[in-house]
Amino acid sequence: MINSKTTTRGQSSAIELVLIIPVIIAAIIVFILLVPNYSYSAGSEVNAFQLNAMAQSLLEYIITNPGNPPNWGLNASQLSSFGLAVPNQPYHLDPFKVLELAYWELANYNQSSLAVCYANQTATGFQQFLNQYGITGLYNSFNWVLTPTAPTYWLLNYTAVKQMLGLGRNYNLMLVIYPVFRVKIVPINGTQLATFLINVTKFDTGQPVPNATVYVSYIAISFSSNNKENIVVGNVTGITSSSGSFIFTINIAPSSTSFYYIDAYASLGGLGDHGLYFNSTNNPLLSVVILPSPNASNINWVIFAHPHVLKGCISTCNPGQTALGLRVVGVFKSIYGYTFSALNFTLNPGGGSVSYPSTSCQYLTTSQSSNNYADCYWALPQTPMLLIAFVTRNSQSTSCNTPLTQIIVIPYGMLSEYYLSNREIIFGYSEKYTPVGTAKSIVYIGDSAYYVTLYLYYGGNVFGPMG
């Protein structure tokens, strides 16, 4: 009997074991299948937390440190440490460094949307000048203010910036800067005096901004029946309505031949931004090139170029080589206000001769074999400045329909809103389907307030942060 019970009990245990083992194996298989999904979720949460902390730390560093050298915005080829702040002014971005970001964006994001003038389309002497600085083309994007395309020695290097910030190849970053307010200036037709509407809205939502204080400064140039110039300069202050609008007038009769430069600054609660308005023309009398720091000299150039040296790409109709020349009067704005008639010279397209020998504008190609030039450069100081070039045509008749006068607004660091107002600027690249950390802050460029957002992307092993 004992043997019988033992045999029966042994057989029962064996049967139970046969039944249990598959269950255990199935449970192990299910566990193995579930663990990766669970770990990925937990790993992503940890990764996102760490990425947000890293993004905040990086953004804080970028907007509070000037980088090295502290004035690298004048020449990015010398950059060894990346930071955007004005020295000793955290959260205030250096306008020249912001312009470097704008140049980078033009070269990497806006190539298809902007007209490009290639060096080999320009006049012989001008092409030789561009070639010696490695400039293959020019963007025409700011009312005949041209900027060089890449590659050039001074353009920011995205990979190098990542390395300076301590980011490896698994990381990507994107820095986005946009204004707090959108300030637009629109002329109103059918009025006895020149009248303009200023509209202030939040940039990101489009909501109107009521009760904002608006400070307007303007320069208006009209012409009498005998073509005599009448220059009117003034200032206006007002408050936006519930719809975010403010209307003002200039004491001249509106005319299609008049020219206006208007700067409206809207402020509310310590935050503000500029809006700009000026006449533009399809057929330019003058084109201008901003060339950052030739020869790594930390001295920028503004190049005044007669349109005929660029006729192969930016205009189908412009004053030809036989025109009698252009008279340029510079208007400079500094922190002390406007200065008129600070620059006065003539470009004669036929040979480039100087009508005003005492001018500081130096001709580009006098040493070249070709005399096909009508251009000169003016070396600018290392301080922000706004240039307003008022151009008049010495010849009253040309072979095509160009205006008698033109206004060109030339930003030189002082008014970054010329590049940034009512738009955003992007430096870096986004990455899809990867964890991302985000940090955001308010900064100032001059007296304008901007949001700056840093996106930090991690494309490596998501289990890495878990160890």
C-alpha cells in the first residue's frame, strides 16, 4: 500500500510539474515582451526631464554670457565660445551677434524664397572684388540692401557651436527668437494729409494690444512743382485703442512721389518693440551690400553699388553706364538722435570718378584692369548705427523708368528689428521622432523685447539616461 500511494503521489507531482512549467515559461515570455515597452516609456520620461534641465541650463548660459571673444559678432571666424549677451549685460543680446544668426538663417533656410544674385552675374570689376573674399552670391532681401551668401569665412558654423556648448553628435538644438509684439504701420489713402495706421498685436497669438504707448519718429521728403526737396522731421506719441490701433498724420500732402521713413515703438508693461515703414522701389537707383569684417579686421563695410554692376540679376531696368551719376546723402541715427548730410558723394557709373574728392567712400576696384565699376565702400565703426541713404538722380532722364529719388534703410546693428520685427529667426535644426527638451525666456535686443526658445533634441539611445 505504501508503494502504491508513493507511486500515485509521484505521478501526480509529475503531472503538476508538466502543467506548471509551460505556465512559468509563458509568464517569462510575456514579461520579456512587456519589459521593453515599459522601460522605453520610463526611459523617455527620465530623458525628457533631463533634456528640459539641460535645455534650461544651456539657454541660461547662452543669454547671459557674451562668448569669446566678447565682440565675436563683428567676425564669427574668431569665435571660440558661443554666447549672445552684451558683455556685462545678461539677458540683453548683442545686436551684431543677432545679425550673425540672421545671416546663418538666410544661408540655411531662406535660399529658395529670396532672390539671389550670383557673383558671376555682376560686372567684371565687382565680381573680382566679391571673389577675393570668397563671396559666391548676394541675397536681395531688404529693399536693395544685399547680404552675402554662404560659404564665407565669417559665417557661423552650427557643428562648431554645438561642440562649444558641450553637445555631442547625438544632440541637435534649435534656437528660435521672435518679438513679443508685432507692430505694423500701414498708410491710409484718401486723406488730405499723409496719414498712417499703427496696429499692435501679440506676435504669437495675434491678439490686439490695447493701452500700449506708441512713440513715433518720422522723416518725410516731398517735392514741390520745381522739384525742390521739402524735408519734414517729427515725433508723435499716442495710446492704442481697444483694437490695438493708433492713427497719426504728417503735415504734408500725400503724394506718390513723396518718401517716408517711420519708426514706431510700442510699449506696455515694460515690454516693447519697433515697427518700421519706408518706401520701396522695384527699380533701384542704388543698391547696398553689408559686408561683415573683410580681412578679419573687425571693421564692417557698407558698399554702395550702382545698379548697373548688378544688372545681370537684380533688375531688368536700371540707370545704365551712360547715366550722369547718383548723389547720396547719408542720414545717421545714434543714441543722440539723427544727423543729416553726414555723407555726400556721387557714383558716376561710366568710370567711377569721384565728384566729391573729400568723401570717405573708398572705391573698390581702382586697381583692377576693368573700369566697369561704380561702387565704393565706407568702413563703419564698431558701434551700432542706423543709416538712411537718400539718393537722388543727377540725370533727369534715363533709358528706363527709374524714380528720381530713393530711400534705403541700412541697418548696422542698432535696429535689429529691421531683421527681426514681425518675424522669427531660427538658428539650428529640429529633429523628428526624438525626445526634446524646451526652455524659454524673455530677452532684450536694444529696447525691444523678444522671446527666445531653445529646443534640445536627443537622438541617441533612450536607455542611456537610465544607466
